[in-house]
Amino acid sequence: MSRYGGAVIERGKILCYRVFDAGDTIALDVAEKTLAAKRVEIVGPLVEGLVMPVRPLEVAVGRCTIPMAKLGRELSAECSARIFDFGAISFLYEIDIEPGTTLEQLIPLCDALYDAPELDAAGKEDRAKLVERLGGSIEKPHQWTEGETYTIIFIEKLTGMTVEDPRHRASLAELSHSEAVARLLLGETSDKPLSAATRDDVLKNSFSYLVDDLVIVDWNSALVVEPSGSRIVPFVLELATSQLLEFRYYDGVLDGELGRVYDYVEKARPRVFRSPYAKLMREVVRRFMELTEFTERVDNSIKSVGDFYLSRVYLSAIRRFRVPEWRESVEAKLGLISKAYELLKGETEVSRAQLLEIIVVVLIFVELVAALRGHP
């Protein structure tokens, strides 16, 4: 185990995110006035690399107390929320790390916080309150209350790791290969060491921009060492988490939509003068347009990370969260819905063509009958 498992944190926080879906879109201009909120402002290095067409709103929720059954005590957290125009609301619960805590000592606390049901419950309660306050600024509210979780160990200062320290570069390099860091990101409290494969997999997405910073991204957590205190990397990871949530939501929506299309087609009875699929086709077109607009909004968010370093961190998170797989699933199901629409449209056109042919035949028959009756 690397000796840097005993590195001492002098200043840091645990950032616990609970991200929820609220609706198709959120009119931030309206919400800004309704909540008397402000747009997110991030300062520090690399901030110019984050170019977002629509910056989210930030709302202070206040300090709260979270009872943690696994720890047998309560934790105090500062809560805030970010509201994204593509329909997501992200709640952040900031928990102070006690100065003098080592990485090893932090593992049980992180293990309790990852996917903590107490934080999930607090997030759902805060979501309900904020959605009510947002009111009409949410376009087509959703009732889906499942959330996405992510936790960042955000460290501003580690003992013995300063730019002036000639060992600093080696220190962070070893930290990025530390057994203790891998256990911390996994929340692994077992006395047995991790396998080399597991350790390497957890630590493989490691990035540094300057000699005194470090980012390690895993699927459910991340370690960010940032002496400047800038929150730009946590914000990029929060954005990636929000997009994962939205793809999960729409993937579930499409499952239900496809099932409804199949059921409707099976139960529909053929009609001569009116298509049994007219209403369904209108709904299919509406859903297809809604989901196409959603994927375009996500694309705009992805393109917003312009700095090369931030892009690497962002794309690493996207891959680690398996967002491309969720996106492919959504797009494949969109393709099936589009195909279903074309088939229904084709069937309707065939029915109409057949009806016209019958009408033509009937008219010809009437003309013939009339002509025959006209002859003596």
C-alpha cells in the first residue's frame, strides 16, 4: 500500500450530489425571477474553457442535518441546488472534512455517504419543495422521482504537498497510484487488499493540469485535489451526472412508449373510413420531436466544454458513467419509434388507397348501370 494513504487533509470537503429530473425543460429566466436566484459563477483556473450557452441557476437551500444510521451519528451539511434548462435539478450537500484526517481515516465516512439512503430521502424531499416553488417555469413536469448520485472528495490542501515542496510532483504521481485512494473511491472498508486489476481500473482515469492538482474519476465518485479552490472540475462532473440521469429517464420513457405502440397496434380494429392509428400517430410524432430536441440540448452541453484539459476530464466521466451506451439505447429506440411511425403511416396510406380504388370501382359501376338503364 502506498505511504500516501496516510496523507493528511488540512482543508477539504465531501461533495455529495443528488440529481433529479423535473420536466421537459425549465425556463430559467422565469425561475430566476420566481426564486430570486442567480446564475452559476465559477472562478479560478480554466474557467474560460467552460462555455455554456445557458448557465444553470444556483439556489441556496441552507444548512441541514443528516442522520447517518451506518455511522451512528448526524452529519451537518450545507445544501444548495443547481437548476439546468434541460430539465434536471442537482442538489449538493457539502460536508466538511475535519482537518488532520488521513485518506485512510476518510474511507468509512465515504463508504457511508456513497448511495446513502438518508441523503436520497433528503434529496427527494428537497426536490419536491423546489419543484413546487418553480411552478409554471417547468414545462411539462415529470413525476419520475428516481435520482442519480455522485460524490466528490474535494481537497484544497494536503500536508507536505505544496508547490514549494520539491517532492510534490512525485507525491501526486504516487497518490494517483495509491491503494488507499482506490479504496477511498470504492468505499472499501475490508482489511484485505484490492486486486491489482481492481485498483488499476479505479485509478486509470487520472488527470493533472498543474503540478499541484489532481483529478481521479470513477463511476460513482471522484477525488479532486485543487489548491486554488476552483469548483470548475466538480461542476463538469456534475454536468456529466445530470446528462446521465436524463438519458436514463428518456430510455425508460421510450420503453413505455414502444410497449404502448405495440399494444395499440395489436388491439386496434381496422376501420374503412378512419384510420385506427390517427391518434397514436400524432402522439408518436410528438414524442419523437420531444426526444430529438432533448438529444440536441445534450449535444449543446457536450460541445460547451472547450478547454482541452476539461474536455479530457469530461469525456472520461462520460465514458465512465456509460453515457454513450445510454445514448445509443435512446437513439436506437427513437429509431424504432420512427420506423413504427413510418409503418403505421404506410398502412394508413395503403388503406386510403384501397378505399379510393373501391370508390372508383363503385362510381364506374354506377355509371355503367346508369348507361344501361338509359338504353331502350
